[in-house]
Amino acid sequence: MTRHLEVCCADVQSLRAAVEGGAYRVELCSALSLDGLTPSKGFIRMAVETGIRVHVLIRPREGNFIYSEEEVQCMLYDIETAKACGAHGVVFGALTEEGLIDLPVCRKLVAASEGMDITFHRAFDVCKNPLQALEEIAALGCTRILSSGQARSAEEGIPFSIIYTKCDKNGVNVVQSQISKNNGR
């Protein structure tokens, strides 16, 4: 299995370091102190111009992953912007109030992302039924899930991440998030 380094970048300095450090792909966001929000159009364009593969976080606000109609519309506009800037992929997720994957919302976001790589983000880590969610996310057409194994950190979630990876039958790659020099394996 080929391993690729993906780096979460929230500013120009981290983007430069990722490119210079040989990252295969970057996930662009802003406001990491709020667990990441959608980055600016200028930052997306700057990243695309480096030639590295660029995935853009689509998240209109901090907090939970239950979105209003207006927030979903904002997310659709953000996907349109990322695509127009030349981003290779988008990263998003949405849940219902019951903690299940919000399939109607996710279908809209997937349709808007046509032609792009789609990653389901760490909303997966707070969903109620992760094994069912794996199947649903695969059926949506997502190719990756960012997860810390439903734990606070990737290191704590390794046992669950291994289970999720073994359960994968549909080509979805479960990627451990929050890997650092202290917990990367």
C-alpha cells in the first residue's frame, strides 16, 4: 500500500512548509482553533498555484455538524468556489440531530462536487453508528474518511481505526487524522 503525506494547512507558512517538506496533498482550512473552517478564495488559489494536490475543507461555522438550509447553501457556494479555483477535492460532513449521516444534505454536497475527490471529515467521529456510516459514506461516493477512530486523538483511536479499515469493502480509505511526530506510525 502506498502511503501519502497529507498536511492540514491553515496559513501561508504551513502551506509553504508542506510543499517544501514533500507533502503529497494539503487540506486547506482556516481557524484551526475552531477545529477548522472553510478557507478564503485567495488562500485556495495560492495553494493550487504551488502545484500540490489541494483539498478544501467545507465547513461554514464552528460547533456541531447539523446544518440549516442556509448553511448548506453556503457550503454549496464554497464548493463551487473551490472547484473554480482548481482545487482537486473537498472535505465535508453533515449529521442529523440523531447523530446519523445526513444523507439528503450530503447528496447535495456530493452532486456539487462532481469531478472532485470527496473526503468525509471528522463528523464521522461523532456519528452514532460508525459501521453503518461507513457503508453510507461509501455509497455517497466519498473516497476517504478522516477519522481519529471516534476518539479525541488518533493515537487513542487506533484500535477502532483498524476495525474500520478491515470493514471497508467499498473502496473508502479511512485516514487517521491528528497524526503528529509523537503518534504517527
